[in-house]
Amino acid sequence: MKIKLTMGGKLVLILSIVLLMLVSAGVIGKIAIDRVSESGREVLKESEEIEAIQKMGLVIQRLIMPPNDYLVHGRKREYGYFEGLLQKNKKHLAACKKRVSAPRETQLLHEVGGSLEEINKLALKIFSLEDPIGNEEGAKLMEDMDAIADMSISKIDDVLAEARKEKMEYVAESKKVEIKSERVILVVISVMLAGILTWGFSFVRSITRPVGELIALTEKVAEGDLTARMHDLSNDEIGTLARSFNRMARRLYETTVSIEDLKKEMAARKKAEIEAQEAVAIKTQFISMVSHELRTPLTAIKESINIVFEGVGSDSIEQSKNFLGIAKRSVDRLARLIDDVLNFHKLELGKVDFNIEENDINKAVREIKEMMQPVAIEKGLKFIIDLDENIPKIKFDKDKIIQVMSNLVNNSIKFTEDGSVTVTTAVEGDNTVRVSVKDTGCGISEENIPKLFQKFEQFGDGNGRKTGGTGLGLSISREIIMKHKGKIWAESTWGEGATFHFVLPIREKRG
Amino acid sequence: MSKKILVVDDEPDIVQVVSFRLRNAGYDVVTALSGRKGLDLVESERPDLILLDLRLPDIEGYDICEKLKNDEKYKSIPVVLLTASIISGSVKKLESSGADDCILKPFDYEDLLEIVGKLIKKAK
Ligand SMILES: Nc1ncnc2c1ncn2[C@@H]1O[C@H](COP(=O)(O)OP(=O)(O)O)[C@@H](O)[C@H]1O
Ligand SMILES: [Mg+2]
């Protein structure tokens, strides 16, 4: 089970662990030091023993000196010295006995006690000699006493050697203990250190890792990714921070989304509004155009028929013919209005069937020439065709393309006062056929060129010569060309004539 | 001496039928197919009345009318507007142009002659 702790909790835990380690290190150190000092005390005790025993040897040596002196100098007071030394010896021995604990040493001291008694006896014998100087018996006694003293001293030396050896052992052992405790302390300290380091490291990591993640996420959010979230949520303060971060990011996302929605809605409304305004404008334009295109020919028809019918004026055949001619033209114009409007409406709704099949574009141009040349000649214009005879057969709706060409040629004748109208065909690029209608008329001003193909747009010739029309011819032409996956455009300089081009694809592009 | 009427309209057929009717009624008629030509004729012909189409390609009928009505020399010449679409000009614009009357196409020639006659008589 993973225990979840707050950062404060972690800190407290770490501190208590460090404290625990310190306390245990202290305890271990104390025990070690105690042990060292204990062994030291033991060594000390040992060396006191040795000292006492050593002293014992010296005292014994001194003890035999007054009897010897008595034998040399014969002074009676030597006995007093001896007595004093003996007492000292006994006291010392008693003191030694108290100190010594080892059985062998006790035994030795016991033996030394015996020797002291023997030395005492021998000394008493010596001091009882009346004539000590050069006394043979005295010398013999002295020899015995010497031997006893020597024996005691050598015994003491033995014990001393042993004691020294023991002492050395003690020292070695205490040294060992010292080293051991040093090691223990060292190990404890390193374990402690390692523990603190690992804990500290993981603790620092446990803060820096989520903080690093948070920073990365904040950067993401700053860069606009409002879906960025912290996933690893701990129970500590960092976890709380991460949760607040997530909340903040979510709120930001929600508000941004709603603002975005709002913006979209506003844009949509604005667009709808503009579209509605455009629709109203187009409707007004349409009604105005239809009204004009209905009322003008109707006026002419009504009046000219009335004039003929009433027999006003000269009432000649000539006059009647003239006014009936006006009536006929006006009827044609009415018919064209109806044709254009219905045609365009159907095209816009996509309700016109196209009969696209393999056809000869040059043949279509020749048909146009037959139709339009008389109209051009009547206005005093030349009608020229310039055909590329190598054009391959392509697929198009012949009637519709003829309608486009007649619209273009009609416009050219309408807006040209003198000069010519030229229709050209050519292969353009590797996949299109181009048809161009060029005139030497008034041309179109630069600002009007982009508006040409919009419905109901009419600019007249700008020279005061107004022409009847619906403003739909070019819109219809454009719809037809688009249906063929072609393109239509105009080139013109104001006052220098205009050229209208359209291209049709030779093969339908795949894909 | 017969009165002179200027007919300004870009539709040749309309010009023809209107001027025929006016001539038949005893007026002198001069015609123009554009606004500019019309203004020229006002100066050179000094008509007694002007019939002016609203929808002209070069200068709008309103503007011609306004121009004339603001000119001391031509102010007194009555102007009758001809329009094929009442939508193409608001009533307000029509009033502010200072035109003396307005006729919607198609019109009855009796109405046209009546309006013309009245205005010419008034101008005398
Ligand atoms: N060859 C041309 N030369 C000059 N202007 C042209 C030519 N073709 C078209 N236009 C301009 O484009 C307008 C729109 O033409 P179109 O759509 O055919 O309508 P319409 O012919 O009924 O006026 C014309 O009124 C005219 O101002
Ligand atoms: Mg046209």
C-alpha cells in the first residue's frame, strides 16, 4: 500500500527519522565509549597490581639489607631497620593481597608471605649472633636468606611477566574494542547519511518532478493548448496545486470555448445579415431591372400598336410598318427578358440538364458566324473568325456553348461603334481549348472588370449610349462554363475594346 | 408659333413613339439619347418643356433635373420625368429634384398630352 503524505508530513517524517538516527548513533557511541573506558579501567587496575607486585620485589631486596649490614658492621640498630622494613613489607603484602584477584598471584603472594616469615626467622638468628663481623654461621644464614629472597624475587618476576603479558592482552583487546566501536559508529553514521541522502533526494524529487510537470503544462496552456491536464495527483501541497491548475485550465477552456462559440455565432449572424442585405439589394436590382425591361418594351408596343390601330398621322403603309417593327423588336425584347430570367434561375438552381458529348468547337464558331455576322454588318462592323484547325474534338453541350458565344458576340456588337469583332480558337496548355471574343469597342474600366460576371450588373458604354439588357448574359455564361469545369474571364482597357476568353478542358481530369 | 419639347430617353423606340405623338399634337420636338446630349440641346434649342427619362446611362435623370432647376436660366422650363421603374428612385428624391410632374411607363398618350399641355399653358 502506498501511504499518501502531505509535504509537511514528509518533512516531519524525515526530521523524526534523522532525529531517531542521531539518537541511536549517540546510544551506540555511548555504549562503545563505555566499553572502551571500562577496558581502560581494567588495564589501569592491572597496571596498579603490577606496580604493587614490583614494589614488593624491591621491598624484599631492601629487607635483606639490614641483616647483611649487621654482619658487616655489627651495628645493633640494624635490627631496628629490619623490623621497620619487615612491618612495611607485611603491610605492603596485605595491600597487594587486597588488589590481586588472579589465583596464581594470590598463591604467589601467599608464598611471598611464607618467605617473609622465613627471612624473619633467619634474620632473628643473625641478629642474635653476639659477634656478627666475619661470623661464619652468620654468613651461612645470610646465604640462605639471600636464596629465599632471590627465589621470591624470581617468582615475583615470573608473575610480573605474566601480568605484563595479560596487560598487553588487555591493551590489545581494548584497542580491538576501540576499533570495533569506531567501525560501528562509522557504519551507523554512513547508514544514517545514506538514508538521509536517499530520503532527501526522493523528497526533493517528489517536489521537483510534479513542479517540472506543472511548468511544462503551464507552458502548454500558455501556448494555447487548453486541454493540458496534470494526471499524477499526489495528496500533498503539490497535488493541491495541480488540482487548482487543472481547475484553472478547465475554466479557461470553458470560457475560451464559450467566447469562441460566441465569436462564431456573431460571425454567423453578421454573415447572415450581410447575406440578407445582399439578397435584398439583389432583389431590388432584379425588380428594378425587370420593371424597366418590362415597361420599356410594353410602352413601345402599346404606343406603336395604338398609332397603327388609330391610323394617326399620315396612316401610310410605311409608317405602319415602322411602328409594327418597333412593336416586334419590343416583343423580342420581352421574350429575351423572360428567357434570360428563367434561364438564369434554372441554372442557379442546377435544374438545367447538360447534354455534354463529343463536339467540334470550330463548327460551333462557324454557326455563330452565320447567326451574328448579319447583325454586325448591319451596324457597320466586321465579323472575323480565326480558327485553329488542329483542335481536337472535346466534350461540351453544343447549344449551351453557342449560347455563351452568342452572349459574348452580342455584347461586343452592342458595345462597339466601329471596327470589328473577332472570334478565335486555340489549344492552350496541354489540356484546354480556348475561345476568345475580341472587339474594338468602348472597353470596360478596371474597377468594373471584377463585377462583370455578377448578376444584374450593367455599366452601359459610358458614352451616353444605353443598351437594353438584363445584366444576366455574363452571369448565365459563367454558370454554363463552370458546369463544363472551364473558366471565363475578361481583359480590357477602358476605351480600347475588350476581350472575353473562356477555356474548356480537353479531357476530364481524373481524381 | 408652336411650342418646342425636348425628349431625352436612351430607348430609341420610346423616343420614336413619344415624339410621333407630340408632333401629331402640334408640338415641335427635339430628341436626345443621352443626358449630355440633352443638356446640350437645352442650351441650343431652348425648349418650352422637357420630357426626361430617369434611367440614363451617363447622367441620371434626377441629376439633370436638379441641375436645370438650380440654374436661373432654365429654372422656368417645366420638366416631366419618365420612369420605367418606381423602385429605382424614391419618391423623396423625385420631389427634391424639383420636377414638375412624373409619368410611369407604360403611359396613355392622352394623359401625356394632357400633362404637357397644362404645364406649357402654366409656364406662359
Ligand atoms: N464587350 C463588352 N464591351 C464593353 N462592356 C461590356 C462588354 N460585354 C459586357 N459589358 C458590360 O457588362 C455588362 C453586363 O453584360 P451582360 O451580363 O451581358 O448584361 P447585358 O448585356 O444584358 O447588359 C454590360 O451591361 C456592359 O456594361
Ligand atoms: Mg449581354
